[in-house]
Amino acid sequence: MSQQEHIQDLTLEEIIGDRFGRYSKYIIQDRALPDARDGLKPVQRRILYAMQQDHNTSDKPYKKSAKAVGNVIANYHPHGDISVYDAMVRMSQTWKLRHELIEMQGNNGSVDGDPAAAMRYTEARLSAVSELLLADIDKKTVDFIPNFDDATIEPTVLPARFPNLLVNGSTGISAGYATDIPPHNLAEVIEAVFMRMKNPNATVDELMTAIQGPDFPTGAIIQGKEGIKKAYETGKGRCVVRAQSTIEKLKAGKTQIVFTEIPYDVNKANVVKKMDELRIDRKLDGIADIRDESDRKGLRIVVELKKDIDPDAIRNFLFKNTDLQITYNFNMVAIFDRRPRLMSLPMLLDAYIGHQQEVVTRRTKYDVARATKRLHIVEGLMKALSILDEVIETIRSSTDKGNAKQNLQEAFQFTEPQAEAIVSLQLYRLTNTDITALREEERDLHEQIARYELILSSEKQLNRVIQRELKDVQRKYANSRRSIIEPEVETIEVDLSVLVPSEDVIVSVTKDGYVKRTSVRSYSASNGEGMDMKESDYLLYVAPLNTQHHLLLFTSLGNYMYQPVHELPDIRWKDLGQHLSSIISLAPNEEVIGVIGVPSFDEDQYVVTTGSLGNVKVSALKDYEVARYNRTFRAMNTKKEETMTSVALCTLEDELLLISEHFQSTRFPVSELAVTGVRTAGVRGIQLKDDDTLQRVHIVKEEQSLVLFTNRGHVKRLRLEDIPETSRAVVGNALVRRLKSNPHLYNSSHLVDTTDELYAVNQHFEQVKLLVSELRYMDLNSAGSALWEKTDANMLAHTYVQHTIE
């Protein structure tokens, strides 16, 4: 056959599909998922078997871990030494397994996530309980297959004297499958096995009278029996795991929270770091200090509180914002009949019981065969002793051992095994004492064979053997529960007023995105002036708030940011604040267009937002409250060519005033708009011409007046009662006279009180201060008055209003 005839014409899809299918099958069956019978993944099984073959057992001295890893790689598992050692280390970690399978001497890692020492430094041996998984493996109790190079054989499963999968749990990820089976209490699981053996139709409710739920090696509190029950019924479910804690009183009215147990598989160092970050970032002002006082006696995390701080409120906040409380998701997938299966609790128990029945049956058959073989030998020896002189004469007349065996078989009808035993018999055994011992052994062998045959002929007797052996395991290795089960999941309510000390502050946000909070003292000392900003930047928002209030910042791309005031950087008034980019990530072309200070989300208020194409939307303020706020949220659905232009806070009794770029306006009640969700686009608020855009929404307050600024540097003050009321979605009325050439376009507008001050800055950064009380009212047909002599050469850059803050 030529070389060309070996080439196959296949598509890439066929090749990839076939190869990946084979790879997926391998990692599902033989790498990442445990076997439902012994609860072990292949690498774990090979490690335990290799250590037993090397006589590295619990009753012998420790041996170097590197030796065990080398044996596993050389004989059974041709993969990287790191992966094998990592699996070996995990089986020795008391915070990972309920009953560790390997005893390790040296640094085997920590609950802080520290790695174990290199395998050349550590020593290991099988634990006593892991030897139960290997018990009777030499009695043909399980199938063996050739290893990867056919040099030796290895077991496909271990006999597993106890239900390891439920006791120690398992976790793993393979192609298309993942598993998360929690650890359980040994005594409870064995009781459930007894219950299922007694009643093969026992329900999950009945089994849960034996198994309360998971029992994590790290203890902690498990909440949610309904979720546990669902997991036991379907293989999928969830429960809440919460750290165990106590509150200790200190001197001078102080208290501290002490956490002594944390949720399973949670990194303690990361939890402590997260709590400290909350304290440093001022997200939790009530904490004075956080210390990790854990030692060899046990885990102890201390959270020391400031004076008169409610410890329950702090603890609830920590539960909600750190991994001191997690949700554990059951996903009980295991290999059963060489296939991955999502298994319920009854299925897992049945898989183990079926495995034990097979193991004990095969062991009993082995014992019967061995006892029958020995009985045959004993009968031959007894017969030989009864005709001892003739036997000795026959042996003496033979030429060698082989000839002697042949002569015995021909002369006295001994079988070949019996003849071998006779010629191998030592002279000292040719005594009356030995014949007595042989008769006793014969009687014992008959009894053993009868007992074994009874086990093989009766399922009831077979189950009794299994139950007796499990009771021995239970009596020797069972211990009390570590995790506490609570029926209901407790709802965490965080009262920010308790967690954050109340302090009145001044909050400011600039157009370029610099934000801060300032003490009232610092603001008053500067008289609200002199902030260090770029000439092109200006104050977009400045208002008195409290540290227990919140800030909503809206952007041009229709998003908003949620920011508690107490988390803002505390910076004196004259210094520039912290840029938003250090708090949250914004798009390159995204800028802040509006800010709302929120004392409480419980108030009956609404947020009005506008889009540049003329849409307006009203949503309930409470809908803007979020629990996690490390990203932006959608405030208004805008089209690709549209931007969000303004935002305001209102009630349903208020009136809206919309102003476009060409100073067209509509004025109508908020009640004309339906209240919608946050992620909506709104409805038409003003009918715009093709070259016009909606710029601003104002909430009409009759005691105020409206000041307009044009791009050409003109200013105009209007009485609100002079602006006609309209309906929604009309062209509306002009607020500034429209010029045929070089018309005035919208720059900014403000609703002001007579005590307010206005500032206008042109493109050359020249500033004009305007007192509202000195601005005269104009009619709708006016184009306003110029701020600078040469207005066309001094185009307006921006304006801002300085309200009187008391």
C-alpha cells in the first residue's frame, strides 16, 4: 500500500468533532468526576492504591511524598507531578475533607490558601480510614485492568468499606459537566445506608431523619432545609452557609465580633482582606480594627468595633458583603455505570449499597474457594497421617520430589495439591498433637464454608455482613456534627444609619467628573469659593447632604452610578476631588450630565430623564436603589444616535418644562406621563425639527424664575407664569426670539431664587458674575442681553449657579 493510500480526505469539522469527543469522554470518565461507588477520581484512587502497594500505611513510618508521587506517575498516572501532588495534598487537608485520607507531615497548605511545601520536603502515609477504602482489595473484590503501558494492573474502583462520596464530598469540572457534592457526617450517612437497606423505597423525607444535611469540616451554620431537600431529591439545590460568631463586650462600651468558623471552601485570608478593605474604603465606618488571631488551637477572626456601634448591624453587613456568608450550590454529578449522572440522595445510597453487595459477594466467593482448597489439603494430610508408615516408605523409595509426588498419587489416590503438601510436610508435625490440630482446622473450615455459602445464598445474610462492617466503621471513626442546621434562611437587613455615623457634609461634583465630600467647616472657611479646578471645568452639583445619604450620577450614554455619600473621599473644599474613573469605569465618550442627592429611597419621589431626540421618562426613585454598585446601571434606553441630556427629581403633582437647543419649550404636568421601569426609553415629550435636540428638563417652582444663556453669550430672565402651558409631544413655544441668520442656540438654563448668584464663563475663560436680583425680566420675544461687548468673539463656554448654602 502506498503512502498516498493512507491519507483520508476529511473536513476540519469531522476531525475536531471526533478528537474533542474522545477527549471529552476521557476527562468526564477518567479525570474530573468521582465514581459513585467509592467517591474517588482516578488520580485519587491511583494515589491510594500506589501507597498501599508500597506498604505506606498508617501503622508504618512516614515516607517522602515525592516517592509516592513518583510511584503514581511511573505505574498508573502518566501526568504532571504537580497535579498528582496537589491531589495528594488535598486528601490530607482537614479543612477540605471530613475524614482525611492521607496523613501528611510538614506544610500541607492552610485555610488561608497558602500552598503546600514542595513534595521533597513533606512526608505522607495512608490514614487509617483510607485503608478501609482499600480493605480486601487482594480478594478479587473489584475488577483490575492493565495500566497505561501494560506493565502492571490497577483497580477500576476500590472496595470502599464506607460511603466515601457522601462523607468527604467532591468537586470538579470537566467538559460539559461539573460536580459539587458536600461532605456529610459519617454516622448519619451510615444510618441512612441502614435505612435504605431496610426499606429500598425510603423517601428523602425519611432519609433526612438520619441525614440532617451537609456537615462541613469547617463547621459553620447551614440555613435552608428546603434547599437541602430539593438537592437530595433532584441532585441540584442550594443552601446558605454562614460563619459562626459570638459578640464579646470590651471596656468603655466597646464590643467585638469574633468569628470562630467560616463557610466551607472559603479563603480566610481573603475574607479578612475584604473586611479590612471595607474599613479602609469607609464603606463601614463602625469598625476600629480587624485582627486574625487564628492559631493551632483554632480559627479566630476578631472585628473590634468603635464605641456605641451596634454589633448585630455590623455583622449583618459583613454577612451580606463578604464571604462570611455564601450560597452553596449542590450539583451532585458522579460516574455511574461509566456515565455521568445527576444523582439524588437515594441514587447515591443505592449505588454504594449495590457496590458493597458486589464486593462482599466476590470476597465471600474468594473465601469459599480458599477455604475449600485448604480443606482439601487438610483432608489429604489427615489421610497421610493415618497411613504414615506406608507414606514414608513410598517417599523413601522415590528418586526425587517429583517422583515421590507421582508415587503417592498412584499408590494412595492423593491429588497433586495433596501430594505437594505431604512431601513438603516437616518431620516435627508427624505427631499426635498435629493430627488433633488438623481435625480442629477441618471442623473450622467446614463451619466457614457453611457460613460463606449461607451468605451467598441469602441476600438477608449478605446485608447483615455489610451492616455489621459498617457498624464497626461507625463505632470506630464517627464523630459529632460540626455544622449546625437551621431550617430557614435568615433575611439580612442592613440599616445604614446604624453602620455609618451621621455627619452633615457638602457634596460636590464637577463637569469633568471630580467628586468629593467636604466638612461643613471646611466649606464655610472657604465661603464656598476657591476650589482648585481647571479653567475649563466647573461645578455641576454642590449641595448639603449627610453621610447616610446617597448620590445618583447620570451620564450621557443613558447610565447612572449609585454612590453612598459616606464612601466619597473626604477632601477639603479648596482641593480637587477624586475622579470618577478611580471609582467606576466609564466609556471614553461618556460624561456626567446630572446629579441627584437622595436622603431616602423610601420617599414618594420620581426621577425624570430626557433624551436628545425628544423623549422623556418618569421612573420611581426607589427603583434606582441597588445593593451592589461596582458598575454603572441603565437609567434610560437610548438609540444609537441619541444621548441622555438631563435629569431631575419630581413628584407626580409637579409640572415639567422641556427646553430644546433652539429654545422651543413644552410645559405639562408630570401626571401626563406613565410611570415606567428604569430600563425604558420613555415617550415623546416635545416635537422637534430635524436640526433641533432636547436639552433640558426643569421642575417648575412658581416662586422661582428661569434664566437662559445662549451660545452667543446672551442672558435672559423669564417669569415662569409667562411661559404658556402646553400638552405633551407638541412643538411648543419659543423662549428666545429666533434670528434668521446666526440664531441663538441653547447653552444652559437655571431655575433660580432671587438670592442666587450666576457665573458665566466664555471661551477665553473670562468670567462674569450675575446677581439674580439685578437681572430684569424679559418677554418671550426678546433675544436677551449681551454679557460681553463683542459677543461673537466671546462665545459662551459654560455657566453655573451658586445657591446659598446655610
